[in-house]
Amino acid sequence: MSFAERMLKIDRRIIFVVIGLCTLLPLLYPVGLPIKISSEVRGVYDYIEQMPERSVFLLSIDFDPASKPELYPQAVAILRHAFRKNLRVVTMTLWVSGTGMADQLVTQVAQEMGKERGKDYTFLGWSPGGTAVIINLGQDLYNTFPSDYAGKTTKGQPVLDGVQSLRDVSYAVSLAAGNPGVEAWYVFGKDKYKFELGGGCTGVIAPGLYPLLRSGQINGLIGGLRGAAEYEILIGQKGRAVAGMDAQSATHLAIIVLVALCNIFYFSMRRQARRQGERS
Amino acid sequence: MIFLRRQLPLLITMITGLVFAGQYYVPHPASEQVLTSATKWMQIIGGFALVLGVTSLFHVHAAKIRRKEAGWGYSVVLYAGMLGTIAVGFWANGKESVEGVSTAFGWVYNFMMVPLQGTMFAILAFFIASAAYRSFRARSREAAVLLIAAVIVMMGRVPLGEYLIPMSGDLSQWILNVLNASVRRAILIGVSLGTVALSLKIIFGVERSYLGGGKE
Amino acid sequence: MLKKPPSVFLASFRSSTYRAYWRQSTHPLASDRSERFERSSVCTSLALHSLRPCRRIFLNFLLLIVVYGVSSTIVLAEDQLAQPAQVQVFDTPNDGGKSLTVVWAAGSQDREDVRYEIWFGEVGDSIEAGPLKVIAEFPSASHYVRESKHGWWTRVGALTDHRFIVRDGKGIELKDGVRYQVAVASVRGTERLMGPKIIATPQPNWFNWNAVNNLVLAVLFGGLVFYSISQAKKKEIFLRRIPGLDAVDEAIGRATELGKPILYLTGAHDMSDPSTIAAAVILGRVAKRTASYETELMVPHRDPITMAVCQEITKQAYLEAGKPDLFKEDSNFFITSDQFSYTAAVDGIMLRKKPAANFFMGAYFAESLLLTETGASTGAIQIAGTDSDHQLPFFVTTCDYTLIGEELYAASAYLSREPVQMGTLRGQDLGKAVLLTAIGVGTVLATIGGIFHAEWPQLLLELFKDVK
């Protein structure tokens, strides 16, 4: 077996170690490279920025702990922005396994920004039905969520004053790791009940949502950790996402180097085979 | 019997299929109400269906333990984990925290589920790297084009890439916004037509194999 | 009523044709006002700097006064704030009720400094009884009928007219069957001119004519599919090779030779998703082959209802293959609906049981690569079929064969060769041809419309507009 062949059949655990080191080292020794703001992230930021005070902003935290590293920083940055703009923030989740995490997240950011539950924000929790919940919310919010996650009756909460259904929401953002997520919020929500919609998602599914963005079905898209880092820069509060960008840079570079190496070995192997063929 | 197994389900499918296809064109609140009721029915049926699933799960793993199949110990762990979590969940009334204090259920959620799920998702990065190393080769011109596009997007999506090759950011945006979006739309058109055709076949009873194969 | 300066009253006696004449007489590229002021200044300079007899000076001076007076009158006429004209208020057509539409003609005053206000209130015992309040205010050069997404067949008012929709919610309460009065006001600074109060009643509608193009296209496509099915029953239809499906037999054969099981996944969605239905249909064909080859089949599920349906399908397949005794009730089993717990369990099955062939059909998300990469490490033949376009790169990289997009739906036709299935495929292809033609023709029409500023291409283009 030639060197190139051996290298191509390398134990994948070696690759795992390389990726592990590329993630760990930049986290321990950050470099802090500049991050450029993309138009799709700015779309969400600008919309929230121009919303009048006490407008109703709905944040659907449609992910579970598995996607926490990518979507949690997005949620924190958006919540900080919304609270800073004094919007009425209504939060919920369509993913049952994300309920506890979402509650902690919303409570933590609200406390940090000095906001009061029931007056400035609420966390409605989770209701069974997936996409059906969006349809039900479009009909009547109080029927879908008679009480919030803390068990308090939703009707009469100052944060929901004048809000009867999704039609009364000024802007909604779904931070999604899959289905139900941004697409479901468009098909069953925005399309039927006419409110502006933005999206946030994991890096893996972001390219799949670009057609929605291009056709104006969503007005902005925060994609993966990079999107979260851009949002953190926009609001001027660098957090976990900006810190993680160096690690992401290093892993991307490592993968590019690995792909380049594998191609070098592949072509050298092909040349060897051709030479052997010519000799015989 | 054949009526209950064949004709009745087909009839229900046809009626509900046509009603809900028509519902899309009726903006009246009564039509919205029908949709809301149907979604609630779906939720209820979905809830009962979970019983089916859990029964299947218990049955499969009970058989494994009984037969002492290879890896039957994992089935015991599954039983313990499932029953334990249900018990803790009932005890904590399904709440992860009460007035800011974490419950036992919250402990299970925060210190078992969150890290385990995070670990599973994190493995993705390692697997992407190994899969790319193993199979991302410029075997043909088309593969070479894909490879170059992938490298540009990978460079353009991280600050280091933009720092080393400043135009990679704009190029990757262009690839994502123009090339990627148009190709995805093309796939989406095909998929949507397939979906509509399949739905029509199901509604009109032309496609019946989902009821259990067989023609009649 | 707000007080107006006398000059405005004076100007208001001029006929509209007089104003129009003056506007037409100016240079098309010059704005009315600047052109006039420029001309007067030239006259002034000529009059003051030429050394001519007094009479000439006097006449020039007189001319100057006349020109200045006329141009001032015109400027004032254009500065005049007019009340909104041709105001119509009616129930918003084709909607679920609780909404009124206000349409009024665009005026010459639609400039930056002029705004429109929408006044709204309930109707009491008499029209005057109900108090009106401002519910919206916006610049006069906005809210046009042309901005609405409606097609020409449901549009009310001219494209240049203004349009505003009063909807229930966001601080406004509208009930169906209740009479409301609406008025439009023109506002400039502190000056306000109210239009007439018009009464209208919101009502829900039973059919959305906006979406009638959608219905027609759906019916046409349905007709095309059923026509193709009837044609397929009469003559054979060519179907191109799908390598991924040719490999199904190879994969099952390999598993039989090695004496190893086959793993079949139906995806992340439930039975309401067409991709899951397609996956279940293909499972029937695969199960029939595994039954005849007497190979073990494992189908772990994420959804209990899908599991129950697939159990039935598998049972039927074993019956049809003449091997009902080989059917195992627990070949279809439920694991969990949680994404990564399911993935971990299936990865475990792959590593322990080492299936010879893995089938990934249906919808997938981030778990796709975790599943297929583990499968690849065990050396199994892997065949994927998904309409989850975002996961296609992972499947293409790690699987031996991948069915892309609608190939998943074509699979059951390919495997069964039944006329009904083949006809459906032909119908889909015809539908695609129609869409491609529409895209091509639409692009040409839109370009023509853009170049020649013609409106007629819009009439055709709007037929394909997605209006809800």
C-alpha cells in the first residue's frame, strides 16, 4: 500500500482529534478577528430597531438543547435588543424538549435587562400540536395558551394588552433547529395571519431557507453561530457567539486543509495507477 | 370487514381531503373553525398514538431482556431511565424549576438531557470533517466545481476566511443567494408537484398502498 | 374648519383645466415651480440692465408684474391643500371579515409635506353621534392600490388610487355586521381637510376570489395527472433509469448473501407528510423483496402512527410474497420522537447489528449525517431518498445512491411499473413542462413590460401571482 493510499484510509479518530483541537484551542486563546455584517442579519436587526415602543414582538424558541450552542446566543442577542427597545416580548416554543431551556433563557435575559414578567414579557411555554399551534394562535391566543408557563392566566396580562391573536403581533421571529420552525411559521402563520416574519436557524439548515429570504417570505435570516455573532456586534454586546467565531474559523480552515490533502493524495494515487498501467 | 378495512378509510380520506383542500379557498371564520377543530382532533389522536409507541418500545425491550439478547443490559438501562424520569416528572409536577429553584426533574433535564443532546449534535462537526476527508474528491469536473464552491463558502462564512481572502464573503453570499437559492427552487418545484400529485392520488383513492399494500 | 389664506381661495376659483394647461406647457424635465421662477428672474435682469427709453422700461416692468403674478398664482394653486376625492369605503372583499377597505383618488398634492389621516369610528343612532378617531397617518405618496398584491380580477380602484385597509386588532376593534364610519383627511402642518364620512359594514366572505388562479391551476394539474393515468393504462410509458432504485435489489441480495439484516428508516415526519407516505409506499416494495429473499427487516420509527401504518404495510407485503409466517410484529418498532435520542439509538443498532443495507427514505434534518456516516463506517450499502433539500449534500457524500427530490415520489412507480403510478409521473412531468414554459414566457413578458413600460404583460403575469 502506497503512502497516499495509507493516508486516504487514515483512522477517522485522527481527524476527530484535529477537529477537537481546532475547536478547543481558539476558545482558550481567542484571536478576535473582525466580523462583517451580512444584509440578512441586518434585516432582522433593522426591523426591530424601527419598531415603536411597546409593539408586540413574538419570539418562538423552536429548538432543543441539542442546538443550544448555535441558537442560544441568537436568542439572547435578539431578546436583549427587544428589551432595550422596550418592546412587549411574547415568547413560546414549538419544541417540547426545549421548554425548560427556553424558560431559563427568557427569565435570565429579562432579569438582566430589568424587565417584569407579565408586564414586559411572558413565556407562554409549549402546547401540543406542532404546526397546529400556529394555526390555533392565529385564531385565538387565549384558547391556545389559557395560562403561561408559570401557570398564570394569560388573559389580563399587561404584556398581552390588545393582543387577541397572531394578527396583533407586529413582528415574529422563529429561531429554529428544524421542523416545526421558520417554514411552518411562514406557511401557517405569516401567510394566513399577515404579520412580518424573521428567522434564525442552525448553520446546517440556513442554505435551505435562502429561497424564503430571496422571495421576501421572511425579512431577515440569522444563520448559525456566525449570524448570532453578527447580531451581537450589531447590538454592541459581544457574547458567546463572537467568542465562538475563532473556533469556527479554525475548524473551517482545518476542513479545507483536510479536503485539500485528501485531493492531493487522491491525485497522486491516480497518477501512480496510471504509471503502473503504462508500464504493464 | 372489507368495508371497515378498505372502503371506509378511503371514504374518510376522500371527504376530509376534499373538505380541507376546499377550506384553503374559504376565508369565512366557520372554515377557520373547522380547521382549528381538525387540528385539535389531530393533537388528541397524536396523544393517544403515543400509547402505541410506548407499548411497542416496552414490548421490544422486554423481549430482549427475556431472551437475554446481546446488549440486553442497555434495555434495562432504558427501562430504568424511562420509569425513573416519569416518576421524577410526576413528583415535580412537570416543572423544571419552582420559583427559580431547580426541581429533580429540572436536574434530569439540565444535567442529563441538555449535555447528552448537545454531545450528539456536536458529533456532527467531527462527522462532517471525516465525511469530507473521505469523499470530497475532485473525481470529475462537476465534483471539482462543487469542491471549489464549498471551499469559497466555508471561507466566506468565517472571519478568518474573510480576513485571508476579503472577497470570499461576497462570493459566498452570491453563491448562497443566487446559485443555491435557484437550484433549491428548482428542486422545490419538482417536490411540490410530486406532493400535489401524491395528495390527489390519495384523496381520490388511486394510491392505497399506505393502507397496507394490496390492491383490494 | 381650518382657516385658509386668501390667496388660496383666489386660486381655488381657477378651473382645473387652466392648471393642467400650464403644467403641460412647461418642459417635461423641469419641475413646474423652478422653471417659472427662473424665467421671471431672466426677465427682471433684462429689464433692469438694458438702457432703453422709459416707455420700454415701464412696459417691461408691467410685464414683469404680470408674469410674476401669474406664476405666483400657479404656485399657490399647486400649494393648495385639497380634500381627498372619490373616497370609497367598503367591506374588504374575499376575506374572513372584520376588515374595511378605503380607496380614494390620488391628488396633485401627493407630496412629501402632505399626509393622509384615516378617521374611524362606530356609527351611533345618527351619523354624527359616533366620535371619530385617527387610526392611521402616513405620507401622501404611499399606500397605493398598485402596492396591493391582488390580481387584476379582484382589484378595486385604479392602480394610481390610494388604498388603506382598516383591520381588527392593534388597538382597533372591528366586528362583523356592525356599521362603522370612515373618513380620510389631507393634512399639511396644522392644516387639515376632511373628506366625507362614509359608512360601511364588515362581513366575512365564503370564497376567496384572489386565490381562484391557484384553484384553476390545481384543477388543471389534477386533470393532467388523471389524463396521464388514463393514457398510461392504454400504452406503455418510458421511464428513465434511476440507479438508486436499481440498487435496491442489489442491496437486498447482498444482505441475504451475508445473512445480515436490512435497516429501513421512514424519516422524521409523521404520516401527514407526503415524503413519509412515499417512504411507506417504498417500504411495501422493499418488504416484499425481503420476504421473498427471507431477509430480516428492521424499521425503527420516530412516530407511533407511522409505525402502526408501516406495520400493516409490511404485513401485507409478506402476505403478498406468500411468506406470512416470516412476518414479525416487532420488525417495525418505535424508539422515540426526540431527534437525537432516536439518532443515538439507530446508530447503536447499526454498530451492534451491522446491517448489510441501510435505506434512508423520507424527511431528515441534522441527524442525516450522523446516521449515514455511522452506516458508512459499518460498510453497509446505503440508499437515501429525500425531499429535504438541505440534507441532500450529506446524503450524496455518504450514501452509495441518493434519490433527489421528486425521485422519492417516482420510486414507487419505478419499482411497481403499475400504469397508475407511471401515469402520475408523466402527469408530473407535463406539469413541470407547463411551469417551465410559464417561467420562460413570464421572463420575456416581464422584460418587454420593463423596456416598453407596457402594462399588458402584467395582466398575464398576475395570473401566476400567489395571492392569499
